Amino acid sequence: MVTSDEVARLAGVSRTTVSRVLSGSGRISEEVRQRVLEAAASLGYEPNVVAQSMVRQRSRTIALGLFHVEEGLSFSRLGETKHYFYLDVLKYIEEEAANAGYDLLQPSRPLGRTPESYVRALQTRQVAGAVMLALSSTDPRIPALIQAHIPTVFIDAVGQGPGATYVKGDHVSGARQVTEHLLALGHKRMAFFVGPSSNMFGMERLFGAQQALASAGRSLDPGLVRQSGWNMQQAYEAAAQLLSERRDFTAIIAGSDLMAIGILRALRERGLHVPGDVSLSGFDDLELASYIDPGLTTVRQDRVAMGRSAIQLLLRLIQGEQHLAPFVLPTQLIARQSTGPAPSV
Amino acid sequence: MVTSDEVARLAGVSRTTVSRVLSGSGRISEEVRQRVLEAAASLGYEPNVVAQSMVRQRSRTIALGLFHVEEGLSFSRLGETKHYFYLDVLKYIEEEAANAGYDLLQPSRPLGRTPESYVRALQTRQVAGAVMLALSSTDPRIPALIQAHIPTVFIDAVGQGPGATYVKGDHVSGARQVTEHLLALGHKRMAFFVGPSSNMFGMERLFGAQQALASAGRSLDPGLVRQSGWNMQQAYEAAAQLLSERRDFTAIIAGSDLMAIGILRALRERGLHVPGDVSLSGFDDLELASYIDPGLTTVRQDRVAMGRSAIQLLLRLIQGEQHLAPFVLPTQLIARQSTGPAPSV
DNA sequence: CTGAAAGCGCTTACAG
DNA sequence: CTGAAAGCGCTTACAG
């Protein structure tokens, strides 16, 4: 690797000057500037990023924390909704970080998996900040990161502090919209499939549904609220269970599109038609939602804004701004064929 | 941040000794060892990783190259098969890298997007090696990485050199198995949906299918081979096109599960039943494949082995081994309900 | 406008 | 077994 020393020698200047020319800081005579630039180009010089991080006491790096690393899903099957949904968010995180000249890093952590070890790993790597994607709301890294004053943006998890804020979808509104949609179609009794209890959004959505029901002078039947994992299999099982117990509902509101696909299978196996017998809605609007049969009514979240705004907020935190307000991104009902008029009794 | 100097002072030894105790290198008296360990623990000391990388001239970091960063899919929609499929592979890459104590890094590259700039980015970050996931076979970074002698393992892309090797699924065998399965069901004319021409696996699969057909004394009709993107939408469009042209086939072999879902929709819209009128198979065995209706016959690839073996090979390359043989992972037919006996004419 | 010197926090020959 | 010193490749006060 070429060093700044070689460039300096070739250009007949000091390393100080090379550094200044390349970083664009300080007054430099145009003639020297040209000489240095030419020398650097001819040698194919680029500054050693590690050395820069060392001297600056901070690397131009953003740590990326993902659900699936932490939750010990090592042997779980593919198909967690979150993965499919957040994959796209991830893409925009990468893009936006790259545009800002930041590397993305997933640190290894040999020393146990305590939240402290995670924070320590970020500190010893001198990361500028962290983006944490879809952590469980009980993840102990959330308070640890906030307390350590590492600039952090949480996506779909709630964490706030002087140097931390979050971005999330408006689940309350999303659930309200679906519920209103179903009420308008004449449905009076609906079942709700929410995610695991460690996830706050299930509760938010339930709240949104309750709002809509209350506005219509109705209330939620607790016996029709079911919890399951975000994936197809667990939703399938929970739906089979529900169907074996009772069938006094005409619609099911699923917590994710993949859950809806699992539920759809359980309905099919019982010979129930969607939406003829039961209306069904998802959440997320995966591309898949429009391809399955029947096309799935669902709630769209803005994945682009989610990824981009997370990095934009983080950059502001890195630059020292404090106490940034969280972003709550709008959600939108996408009505397709899986919801229809309530069957007349 | 605590430095080794503070630990040294507290323990009453030199930084040299602190370093040796913590790295476990060199003879150290038991008593001194204890003192240092206690001092480090009480101060919460961990070595600065950036400084270590600096002095070692190499960071304990693996660069991770992903399809979607390079291909400029910024505005594409969600649903590229690759993403869903490789997401799981990615998980095992992360796991295996973390076990070996390596960070994963996605470098930003502001200076144009030439293959040279990519290589340079890895070099200036002193990465130990790179894992490149599902690059297009024409990606110029493949030769660039090989030539730069950066230890690299390609996954589902072919690249070889003294310090580079690859891991891929056995697409030939997978396609042969599906084709044989369909032949056994009495199908005589089948259509093939392969991926983009820049992707070699489409060709491999075609070759596998040809092998099976040849063994049965049959040959491939070039007019029944269609190219499209790996996603639902493009496969849907290509299938609609094919169906508008001709219908003298009884089975469709899709290049991925998501393509199969797109094709399924096109068939449905024409009132064709699967497998009554047309048998349909996918590739990948996403969990989804068993949930859609009808359950999708497909080819399973071993994602766990794909991720894990890639890192294991890379670690050997990093340690200096050369010219490692590529891993070709077995594929396995998973027969479900979407394939059935050929309709009698 | 330019440079000599110090220093970022480690590790590693080299001595003893 | 232990330590003083050099050095990894930069950047940044401090001088001039």
C-alpha cells in the first residue's frame, strides 16, 4: 500500500501538506495542490482508513444491529416476516449510509453477549453511531446504548435519550384503517392475530383497532385476540387452534402478511373461503401480497422513508444534535380481494 | 475509554506486559498475570480494536459484498428472489464470522464505483478478506478481487485464484431432478423460465434439464425457454407472454420459487389449474413454498452449509492456504402438490 | 502557505 | 519473565 509519505516525497512536500490537500482543509497554493494531486493519482494513493480512524478517535462507521443476530434464531426456519420486510429497509440504510461516506459494521462479540459487551464492542471499534433494526422491546441493548451515549437510531423499537431517537411506522393508524375498512364492509366480530408479547406493536395495533371499534360503538372481544410469532407457521397453528374453538367471527386481522398466509392455509384446510366466509387482512404490504390468491388486503409502510430517515437522523446525532424527535411514518390501507362484505347470517 | 497505559499503571507493570497478558502470548509469571487481569477487569479495559488493526496492518474484519448494493436496484421493488433466499445464507455468514471473532463490514465508496475503487476501499480498511454474495457473473469486482489477491469467497458466483474460491449450489443436479420428476409423471413438453442471461445458473439448470431429457430420448424446445428477472413480476409477465403465444406444454419449470408464484398468477388469470392443466415447479424451497396453494414442488439448497462453509473457506484463505477447491452443495427435489400427472390429451 | 513534531493506542522485535 | 523503544499511517496544533 502506498503511504502519504511516498506521495509527499514524489510531490516534494511534507506529509502535512499531502494530508491537507486531500482532506481539503487549510489554504494551499494552487500549484502545490496540483503537484500533490498528481502525485497521489500517479501512485494510486488513498489514505489508510484505519490510520485515519486511529488519529481521529472515531471511525467513519455505523454499527448495524439486527434482530436475527441477537435473538438466537440460529436454528429457526426461514420466513420470519420481519426478515422479509426489513430486508428492503436495510437496502435503503445501506444506500443512505454509503452516500454519506459511512461504512456499515456488524461487530463480532466473543465475550459473552451482555449488553455491556455490545456497547464495549462499539466503543473499541470507535464507531460513530448505531442503527438498530427491529429489536425486541425488551432487548437490554436499548437502555445500554442510550446510557453509553452512543448516537443511536432505533427502527421499529422505542428508545430515546439525548443521543438516541427512533423511527417507526404508525401502527395505531394502520390498524385503525383496516378495522374501519372491515366495519364498513359490515363485519361485526373480528379476530386479531398480534405478534409476540415482547413486541410493542401488537399492542399499538390492538389499540388502533379498539379506537375504530369504539368509534363504531363496539368493543373488542379478548377471546378473539391471539398471539403468535410473526411467521407463517406459528400463525397457522394459532389459527387452527382458534378455528377449533370457535367460529363466531367474520374477519381476521393478521399482524403481518406472512402471518396472513399461514392463517389462509388454516382456513383453506377447514374448507373456509376468503373472503366469502372470512375476510382476512395482513400488514406490511410485501410484494407477495398482491400475488397470492386472493390478493391480500394489507397495510403499507414506507420502507424507503424508514431506512433513509433513520440514517439522516443518525447523522444529525453524530454531528452533536441532541434530543431529536422520533419519526412516525404514515401507514396506508391497501384494499385487495381478501376482504369483502360480511356474510349475511 | 480506558487505555492499556492505565491498566499498566494500576497493575504496576509496562504496557508491553499488559498486551502480552491479554493476548496470551509470551511467558508471564502467574502473579503478574493475575495482577494485570484484575486491573483490566476493575477498569473495564478492552483493547482498542482500531489501534490493534493499525499496528497489525490488518483488521479482523470481513468485507461483505451484496448483490443489491452493486446492481443499482435503488428503486426496484421488493421481492427479488435472491434477497429472500440469501437472507438466510447471510444469517449463517454472520454467525460463523462472529464465532471466529471477525466483524462484517460493508464499505462505502464515494469515489465512483469502479472495481478498482472497491478493491481500494477494502485495502485501505485493511480487511482480512471478503465474502461476495450472489454477484452477477459479469460483475467486474470478481476479477478485480482475484487479481488484488484479497482472500475472497464467492457465493453463487464463480471466481477462482490463488486466494479466491467459491461456494455454490448444484444447479445442474437440481434441474435434472425436477425434470426427471416431471418426465416420470408423463410430461413430454415442458417450458423453462430461467433467470437473466447475466446469471450463469440459468444456463446450468438448462443443462441439467437437457441431460434428463436426453436420457429419456427427448430434447429441449428452444421456444419454450424464457428469460426473465428472478422476481414475481417479471416472471408473471413472461408467463403471460408465453401463454398468449402457445400452450403446447404441460409443465413449467421456474427458476425460483418467487418466479413460480408470478407464473402461478398468470396461469390462474387464464383459468388454468395447477397441477390439473399445468404442473409447476420452483427453485430454492423458501418456507413460503409449502404455504401457497397448491404447495410448490421445488428444489432445496442447503443455505446453512452455504453460509457456514463460505466463512470456513475464507478463514483458511486468510490463514494463507491457497488454491482451495470450490464447494458445490447438493440440491434436493422437494415434491409437493403443484406437480402431478400430465393431462391425457 | 508550509513543515517539524507530537501523538492517537496498541504490538513487537530487541535487550536484559 | 519483563520493559524501553520503535513504529503502524495518519492528522493537527504550533511555529514560522
